[in-house]
Amino acid sequence: MISEELVPDIQHRISVDGYTVTAYEFIPAQGSEADTLLCLNGGPGLPCDYLREAHSGLKQEGFRVIAFDQLGTGASDRPADPSLWTIERYVTEVLTVLDALACKQVHLLGHSWGGWLAIEFALTYPQRLKTLILEDTVADIPHLSRELDRLRQALGSETVAMMNRFEAMGRLDHPAYQAAITLLNYRHVCRLDDWPAPLQRSIDDWNMGPYQTMQGPHEFLYNGNLRNWCRVEELKRLTLPALITTGQHDELTPACASRIREGLPHAELHVFPNSSHMPFYEEPEAYYPVLTDFLQRHSGTL
């Protein structure tokens, strides 16, 4: 299994927008000759632990792996300035990290919110990418909101009515409302009885400032500054190889993954039948062969 935890070979401190972000690098035996995989984690506002530790083992498959704590998260600076929490600024942050680490061209892997960021980066700087890997993510948030409403409906009419009432009252902290969100999380975020330590560590250190500004109060209600974000039509400009993955029970549903494939002309789509939002933890024996096969087919001299 590739998801074995590894200690980063190098930890970098990179200046971004007058602040400092922390990046983690895993170097394979090939060193500088290896293809680079840059991982953009979900959130917004999550430290990269859960995605970094799940993919660090790709070093053993011959890939240079880089992840970083986005501004506002983890070991990076945490300014309390809501004007910083925009997808455009985070695109510039990704570019700054690539330049600081001398990455001319990379395989870009984005998970969840990191997938929205990866899409926006690919549309802005396509020449910096060798492939695009979009995991458990979307390219159309209004469509996602409709899908999330469908998942909520599966809780039953009385529970949905209760959730609607507490949302209208602004009582999202009520125990009954939180119990419904917990159930949705265990159905559609991670279906394991016990969540892996790296995932729990990221969640326990979640900075809700970027999250609430950009997305909303929780995973099943989008009312932040990205609520109208959609890039399906723009994706048609991209000609690079792409891999789209999702879980059958994902909160960012297979229907959302199909919307991405509508836009990308050279994309492969893989649905993991026993996973929700974290196939690399829920179904690793199926996940890693799909990812490594794609990377190896599109690797070479950069």
C-alpha cells in the first residue's frame, strides 16, 4: 500500500503575499530527474496533512511529491483578513510555490476544494502542467448545491424540515442539526467507522475563516464567495491528459464528476464503488493502482 506515512525530506518556508507558507517535499531516488506531483488539498482552511500523508508514498514509485499548507492553514501564517480568501489569490499562491521550488511543469492533483483551485490554475497557467488529476471535486458549484440537496433529502422529510428550520433561524449549532450533519459526513465524507489520524488531525486544525468566507458553514451548505463558481465550458480549452476520480457515495457526487468530464476533452473518469470523499483511505487497494497507472503512462522528461 502506497499510503504509508513518510517524513518529508525537505520542509520549505516560502514567501507569499508578504506572508509565509510551509511546503513539504518528498524526493525519490531519481532526485531532480523525477516527475513532480503537486498536491492541492481540500478545505478551504484545512492543513495538508490528510492529503500529504496519503500521497507521500508515491515517492517510492519514483515521483517527487510536494504538498503545502495553504495560507491560513497548518504551519503557514494565519492572517485574519477575509479579503485574502479568494480563489484568484490562491492561484497566485500555487504559482509562487511552483516557482520557489523550481517546478517548470508538474502533475497537478487537486482534491475537493483543491480541485476547484487546480481547475482555476490549469485555465490560467496550462503551460505549467503535464497532467491534471481532479479527485472528489466539481467544476460547477450550483450543480453541486442541487446534488447536496438530493443527499439531504435521503435523511427523510422530518429531518430535512428540521434542518431547514434551524438554517432559517441561524441555529446551526443546535445538537439536532449537528447530528444530521454528522450523519451526512459519515455517509458522504468518510465511511470508515474510525477516521484515519491524518484526516482527523487536519479536521481538528481547521481554520474556519477561509472556509466560511469561500464555501459556507459546513459541507452541505454553500453560500460563500464561490457559490456561483462554474468552469465547465472553460474546461474545453484544456487539451492535457486528465484523470477524474470520485466515490460512489461522495458528497461531491459522481454526477458532479460527469459534469467535469463534459468539459475536459481528454479525461478518464473512475468511480470507486465502496468510497465516499476519501478513496485513498476508504478503498486504497483500488485507488492507488488507478492513480499510479495514470501517472506512469504520462510521465517522462519534463
